[in-house]
Amino acid sequence: MFRDIILEVVQEVLKPGTIETELLTRKEAAAFLKVSLPTLAQYTKEQIITGRKCGNKVLYRKDDLLKAGNIIQSLKYKKRYE
């Protein structure tokens, strides 16, 4: 009984398509943020965006990209006017 409740809660949290669990590849993340792949790699290296390694691939959580979106927008304009 308790196991069934826990299983139900975990399945609800990890439901495919929810913004919290949606993982994007490097190419998809770059397109989502409207930056190039080298820029995405630089932001990951500078820890502005958190990437998660899955085998040989780096995946990005969509909610992390949304949180970093405001920081990235301000960095774009800052670099342009310096």
C-alpha cells in the first residue's frame, strides 16, 4: 500500500512532457536560448547554465534554461555595448 502511493507520486512527478523533467540536447538547448553551440558551451563552462552528462551526451533541463534565460539576455546586451 505505501509502496503504491510512493510509486504513484514518483510517476506523477516524472510524467513525460512536464517542464521540470524535459531534457534537451545541446542543439535543442542552443535553439531554445537562441545562441550558438560555442556560446552554449562557454555558458556551461562558466557555470551560467548547468549541463548534465548522460553517457557521451550533455543534456540540459528546460527549467534550468528558463532560469538562466534572464542572465543570458543581460550578458548579450552587456557584451554588445562594452
